[in-house]
Amino acid sequence: MSKVEEFQELRPLLFSIAYRILGSVSEAEDAVQETWLRYETSSARPASAKAYLSATVSRIAIDVLRSARVRRERYVGPWFPEPLLSDPYEDPQRSAELADSLSMAALLLLERLTPLERAVFVLREVFGFGFPEVASAVGRSEAACRQLAVRARRHMDAGRSRFEAGRAERDELAGRFLDAFRDGDVDGLAALLAADVRMVGDNGGKAPQWADAFAGAGNVTRVLAALVPLFARIEARVEPHRVNGQPGAIFRDRDGRILSTWAFDVLDGQIQTIRTVTNPDKLGHLGPVGDAWASFHEATNLTGTPPPRSGPRRP
């Protein structure tokens, strides 16, 4: 097998590793491309292309993450990972670990770890690499990697919510929520929210903020009730879609351009968290991005036309 064939076969795995370390689609793609350039120009043919390329992409991602953390400290408002609609890598033997690690909640927990802890956790706990391979990837001894893994696992377990409902149940509840939103059924929306529900948005200071940070069923219901007529005015389309492995939706303008993504955490038959991403820099990989500010000015109805009674459109 040629180097090109080896790399293309492993590319989904390399992207999935880099994305979980970085929380960024664009940065993960850059890390994978840099990995290829290094592999292409190397005269060596490693015994295991998988081990070599996984180690290379991990080291590149660790370096990128260290510099990215400085930028994220200056980020305007809440920072969320770039939404990912589907994971290119599949492994039936580790499907639970892969799905759990992809959620927005898990990726935000990973942000609390040091770059080394994060890389060790991803390689060991998510992808099941042995400690010798992990040690080679991060440039530490096996003993040090075991300690890093223990610390990382402790931090992750302490902050992780347990999504006890099955995928079908969570998708069904999210579908009911989106139907209620489209229909402008405020009571229906309120009935699906947990008492301590949170609605948090990431706009990076580059788009209107539909929701900054609201907590409590009453506050979130009022926000949703205000959003329904605004989205209806611009004839927004609501497309149910899994976002980072969790139930969610893509909101588009009347021309089909993306305005935002929503992702839901569901627990005990209720929505616990709604995370929205409107920063256009984080949506471009999903398709054409709409002019959120133009939509906002139209939605706020500067002409004084009364809002329609129904909610946003179905796709």
C-alpha cells in the first residue's frame, strides 16, 4: 500500500482525534493536512502507519491547542466547539466512547484539562490506544501518561452528566420541542424544559445574540417565546439534525443559508441545556452562511408590521 493510500484510509481517524483535542473543525483539518505533509516528506516507512500518523497529528494538535487557549481567553462571550454534524470515523467496538466524547458537553469538559491531559484522555479513553503508543504521541513516559490519564478521567467524571435516555427517546423529545417551536406553542415548549434548564449562546461578538446565558425554565421559556415571532418574520427554516452526536437543529434563512445551530442535552425526559452557535466563523464548514445581522434587523420589525402568528417554517 502506498503512502497516499495509507493516509487516506486513516484520514477519518486522524480528523476525529484532532477534532476532539482541538474542538475546531478548521483547525483539525489543518492538523490533518500538516500530518500528511510531514508523512509525505519523510523517508521513513514506520512499522505502523496508524501509530505514526496518530502520534504526529496528536503532537500537532497539542501545539495548536496551546496557542489557541490564549485566543480563547480573549473570546467574546461563551466559547463553544465548532459544531460537527457527523463523525467521519466509526469503530463498532468503541461506539459508546466515540459518541460520548463528541457531545458539546464532553468537549467543553475537555477544555478544563491541560493540553497533555486532553490528548492522553482522547487517545487512551476514547480511541483505546495502548500506553506505549500514547507515551510516544505526547512525548512522556508511560508512567507519566498513566498519571495524566487518571487526572483527566477524574476531572471528566466529576463534571459529566449521565444521559440515561436512549438515542431514539432523546431524538423524539427534541422533535417535539422543535415542532412546538415551529408552531409557536409556548406551553408545549415549557413542558419539555427542566426546571434548571440553561440556554447559552456563542456568537463570538460577530452575530446577533439570540441567547447569551439564561437559566431556569421561566427565563428560557420567555426567551423562546420572544424568538418564535422573530424567526417567523424572516421565514427561517428549522431542520432537525444531530449536532455533535446529540439531538439538535440547523436554522436557515429563507434562502437556505445557515444562521445558527442548536444542540440539546436531554436527561430524565426533559431538555437540560440548549447551546446555540451563531458565530459565522464556526458555521462556514456546514455550508453557505446567512447574514445574521440583516436577518436580525428584519426580524426586529423596524417597519412596524405585526408578526405572524405561526412560528418558523419546516424545511
